[in-house]
Amino acid sequence: MKKNSVIIDLAAGTGGNCEGTVVNKVVELNGVKIVGETDILNSVKHAATKLYSENVRNLIELYRTVMMRFLQR
């Protein structure tokens, strides 16, 4: 793989699908980071929910701003 690539091994807890996977560690081999965290799905789920809610909030704010400008004409 190219340097600075990232591999997230979702099967790290059961031995992994990548030769360089170390359970609950992030290792770097030849410039490639291999994430072997076993609880990554729980943290990603929370981050994705937060990101989605921020996007919805920003969309509503943008809509409100555009509507206010439109109504002021």
C-alpha cells in the first residue's frame, strides 16, 4: 500500500485480517498505519451520529438564514 495509508482491521479481536495487526494497538509498518482496536465500532457509531446531527443543524441554520434574506426583500 501507499505510504500514509490506513488499514482498519475490524477482525482484530479474532486474530485480524492483516498480517501486521496487533490487538488494541495502532502500529505503523512501512508508512502504513494499521488500526487493531477491538472497540472501534462503538466509537465510530458515536462519532457518526454526532457528525450527522451537526450536519442537520448546519443545514437548518443555512435554510433559516436564506429564508430570512428572502423574506427581507
